[in-house]
Amino acid sequence: MINRKLCLLGAFAVGKTSLLRRFVEGVFDQRYLTTLGVKIDTRVVDLDTATVKLVIWDIEGADQADTDSQLISSRMKTYLKGTDGVLLVADGTRLSTIETARRLHQWLSRKYPGMAAALLLNKSDLADQWQADAQHLGDFGELLQVFTTSALSGENVERTFLYLAETLTKDDEPSDGDR
């Protein structure tokens, strides 16, 4: 079994914890609970090429108003040690959360070049309030694989986590000579 550490990063109240609960437990809870520090959960997934234990760190939200130096707290830096991949989460109904995800990605790209990452535009179930589109993503949408998700309905949640698991294990796949 292959072990991989994933981190969920984004602004406060974008649905990181709800996405994690949907993926790990298959449930959605309407109550909003702020994550303080980090919440760690696991799930084993069977891919075509490997069985992977995902250790998923749900890291407290970044404050959108912080400067870049404040955005990444020393505590967040500690939580990110040993991370294999990151799911950046933004709320499709709040454009400011996309900017927070963009700033987090810029920092990660400098600190951990080449780290696997994807962007989740969450809350697609709130279509009447949706603000995000390709124009708002700009080149950010070209840098990362982008998924539109809903923790409420489960839309693309499984697909997103499995995409990152597959990305993180593609170098571990046996070569043709090893099969």
C-alpha cells in the first residue's frame, strides 16, 4: 500500500471540511464548524495501479485580508511538511476566495516547486449565487486542473480526490518490464 499526504487549503468557509467529510464519510452536515489548526482523516482508495492510503490534512482557513507573509502562518508551514499534494479550495460564490487560492498556490509553487495540486471551485449547488467563471480564473485555471464541486450533492468530490491520488502515484506505477 502506498501512503500519500494531502492538504486541503483555502480561505475560511469555502467548504474544506465539508468536502473532506463527503469524501471520507459520504455525508454532508449543514452545520458550519470552523477548523482550528488541523483535522486529519484517512481513506484507502483502490486505483487501477495501486492501493493508496490518503492521509488528508484539513488545514484551518487562510484569512483573505492577510498580506502574503501573513497568509502562510508558521503553523501552516509546519502542517505542510511532508505533503505530497494539495487541493486548493475556493467558494464559487465568493470571488475573493479564488484570489486567496491563487496566492496560496503562488507561495506553494515557490516553496515546493512541482508539487501536485488541483483547484476545487466548491458550492456548485448554489448556481443562482455563482460568480466564478473562466474570466475570473484567468491564467490560474491554466496552471491547475480545475474541478467544480459540491460537498452538498457530492458532485465531483470523489473524482477530485481520486485525480490527485492518481497523480501522486503515477511515478510508483510498475514499468512494463515489472508487470
